[in-house]
Amino acid sequence: MINHAKMKVGKTTHKLKFSTAALMRMEAENDGQPFDALVDHLITGKGGASFVVSVLAAVMNDGAGGERDEAVALVDGAGGVRKVLTSLGEAIAVAFPAEADPGADPDEDAEGNSEGNGQAAGA
């Protein structure tokens, strides 16, 4: 399941989701560029205001998308492109979470502490 991020504008909370349909809309709106390159453009700040609006229009309404004019109004209501970039970044993070290290011990936390029942194996 693809998760969404929330963006509050005024009294309304909007759900932003990088759904498959949203990714397809992004590609169509941006000359067929693959979505991973477009997401990289968002992360690195290579797109301009038009690009941000096109991405927002694609991912708004919980990934169902919306009209460009509606996305422009959301950007203005949120306080500008930079404010929206933060919310889009959160939506990227929840849609594409970092993969676990395949060699990591599933019983070990980030600090290297093993979890268990305190019993030696075979005890």
C-alpha cells in the first residue's frame, strides 16, 4: 500500500500521495520523463514553480489528482512553492521508504542491540 502525507492549508487538510496513477500523470505532464528522474528533480530542487505545480496537481486528492488551477491555489494558500516542497518531500518519504539493509539482523536495532527473550539458545 502506498501511504500519503498531509498538507494543511488554512482549515483544510489535503492528502498528497505518489500513487501509480499520480506517477503516470507526472510523466505525461513532463514530456514522458520517468517518474524516478522527476522525483530526483523535486528532491534536488531542479524544477521551477511550473514543475512543482504539475507534481502537486498529480499527487493531490490522495493521489487521484486535480486541476492545475486548483494546485496553483494550494501553492498560494500554503505560502509559496518552498512551503509545498516540504509537504511533497514528506509525501515522497512515505511513498518510497528507505529499504532495509538485506544483510541486517532483523532482531538488531539501529544501535546494534539485539532483541530477544534473554534466554540463551537451547536453554
